[in-house]
Amino acid sequence: MSNERITVSQLEEYWDAVSAAKEGDSFQRIPLNRLPPWEKICSELRWHHYLLSAGYFSGEFHDFRGVYRLIGLAAPGKLNEPALLNRVCKQDLSGTLYIGCAGRLHERLNQMRVRRPTHDAIISLRRIPTLDFPQEKLAVALLYTGRAFRTVETMLIEAYMGTFGDTPPLNYRT
């Protein structure tokens, strides 16, 4: 097996194959050192970006399986200006605070945006004073994935770790 990194297109093909798999099909795991760098994942995948403070995520438009990134913004309401996050090995220019997945994205996303959030990432964010991101400085990036949403989430976290030597700040588990 080659030690070269795969492209983002090859990663998407892998995810499509996993989504289309029948029960009993197996796939060889892609090693962490072969996953595309995080910068390419953020720039080449078809992410849909929204301000968290923009309002309710309706089932009509967001009732899909997929993954999402909670993103810290450099300034309130500036969707195209992610915050710079210092990580173990280098700086994360994407502002990614958390990577998650859901079978019904709209329900999971709405847990983050309510006055008393029930989403663990927002609860953790409020407990860490050095992560100064009020709701106006938060965004989400959505990627619709089909049935393989858990596999995609795991691989995105692995790609982040492969690039930065650490998980996103709010994916950390004690």
C-alpha cells in the first residue's frame, strides 16, 4: 500500500462506497497519514455555511444525514472570517471548534442555537473561558453524507488530528 496522501475526491469516493455498501461488506481503513490535509478538506468539500445566530434550522431544508463543523469566527457575523486557533502542531485557519454528525441534522443543529443549549459542544464551550465565542461569533458548516455519516465524522476527526496533532478543541474527551 502506498504512503501517499489520497485526494479529497478519492476520500469522497471512499465515503460513497461505504454509503452504498450492503450488509457484510467491509472496507480497508485509510491510515491517518494518508488522509488529505485539513486545509484541503475544508476548501474542496461542498460545505454549506450558516451563521448559528441566523435562526432555526428547519426540517424542510436540513433534514438530512451528515456531518457538521462548529466554527469560531474572528468577528461577529463574518461568515467568511474564521478565527485562528492555535493547535499542537500548527495553526488551524478554519476555526473548527467541533466536528459532529447526525442522522437528522436540523434537530442536532437546533440543540446548539437555543437560549439553553443541550448540545455538549456548546455546553463545553461555555465552560472554557479562553474560547471566547458568543453565538454571534459561531457558524456551522454542513456536509450531507448519506448513510456513512458516522464513518465520515470519524475520518474528519482523524484528518484533523493528522494535520494538527490534536482533536478540535470541543471534541476533546477526558
